[in-house]
Amino acid sequence: MLQARGRWLAMIILGAGVVAAFMLRFFDPATSGVFPPCPVRYLTGWYCPGCGSLRAMHQLLHGNLRAAWAMNPLTVTLLPFVMYGLASHALFEIRGRELPRTFLPAVWIRALCAIIVLFGIARNLPLHPLNLLAPGAMLHP
Amino acid sequence: MFCPQCGTNNADTAAVCVQCGRALQAAAPPALQQPGVVMPPGTSVQNYLVFAILATVFCCLPAGIPAIVYAAQVNGKLQGGDVAGAQAASKNAKMWCLISVGVFFAGFLVWGLLAMFGILGSLAHH
């Protein structure tokens, strides 16, 4: 019963992901109002570590790696790993099997957490090499 | 552990069979590729790291940060052999992921309503 629920949930989320990918392909979050703004940016005016990730994925869906990197290098770097992890989770819910995975030592996860937080801080600083991390800044240096 | 060569029962930690001297640890399938990481066999505690990263970096939700911290705690406790502690941390990681999901849908709803009122407002102007 619980397994069937997990399977349906996984299928619904997968379907929503495909719809979201199509939306992202056809609507540019930079120019269209289809996508909601980042809540952190909207409420505080600061860039969060995830700001620009939708625009980055839009650019990736059009094959523009450079533009995607400029929007959010962290998203572009983490995307393959997150896709792999999501695929593994979905496969587990639907088929009961996982993709092969390695055990991440806690130090690595803490380091990743530190990178995410520091990246979020750095892209808000008005110092020259760091301010290039703000969404799109690398395209207009 | 039973020796695959002669069938003698050995201690699980034995490197070689006490009866015939066959290497035992090499015969066992390697549970983990990572050297230096000790994980109790047969334990897998969900750390929800993928969802935590998804919330933080892909959905702009800072509630994912505590989820990442707890994910690190899950794996840290597993490395130390503390399965109960890992399960407790796992529960917390899951909770913060669910909070992120809640905030996501709440924000989506608010944004949708604001957009709708915006459209209605601009229609009223015309």
C-alpha cells in the first residue's frame, strides 16, 4: 500500500518535472512572468545561492552552457549529480531498485554545505572578482 | 562467516579461514568502494541530501540548509556506527525537506494569487 503510494508520488513528480522542463524550454524566466521570482531576493533584495538557477536551466535546455554558467555556476555544477540522485530515487520507488551510489563521508557534505553558504554570501559582495558570481554578471563584466 | 572453500564456520572478522587458510575478506563482495569509510553492514539510512540540495540551490529555499546539515549528520553517525543516531538525524533531515516543500507550495500559491490580482487589476484599469 505504502509502496504503491510512493510509486504514484514518484510518477506524479516525474510528470511535473517533464512539464516544468518544457515550460522552462519555451519561457525564459529572465523575460517572462511565468515563473515566480526567488522568494529570498523578493523579500530581502539579496541573491540566494539558488538565484539564477531557473534562468541557468533555461539556457542549458537551449544548449548555452556559457550563459547558464554565468547565471548560476553552482546549479550547473550540481545539476548532473542531482539528476542522478533523483533518477535513483524515482527508480527505487517505481522499480524497487537504485542506481549504484557511493557513500558520501560527512566531511564532504559539510564542505558542500559551506560552499553553498559561502557562494550565497560571495555573490552579494561588491568586490570585483566575487561580484561576477551574481546572476548574469559574467555576461556583462 | 562460512569459508567458501571448505565450509568451516569462521569469525566474521577473520581475514583467513582457520581450517584451510583461504582469504575470507577478499571473497566477500566489497560493500563500499570508498576506502577508509566504515559503515555497518546491512544499514542504509536515508539522508535526503538530493532533496535538500534541490530545495536550497534549485528552489531558492534556505530551509534546505538545515536539511543538508542533518544529511551530513546522518552519514557522520553511520560512519561512527551509531545507527539510532543516524535514524534520528534522518528524521530531522526529512522534516526540513518537508518544510521546504510546504514553503514552496505556500509561496507558489501566494505568487499565483498576486499574479491573478495583478491581471484582474490591470483589466479593471482598461
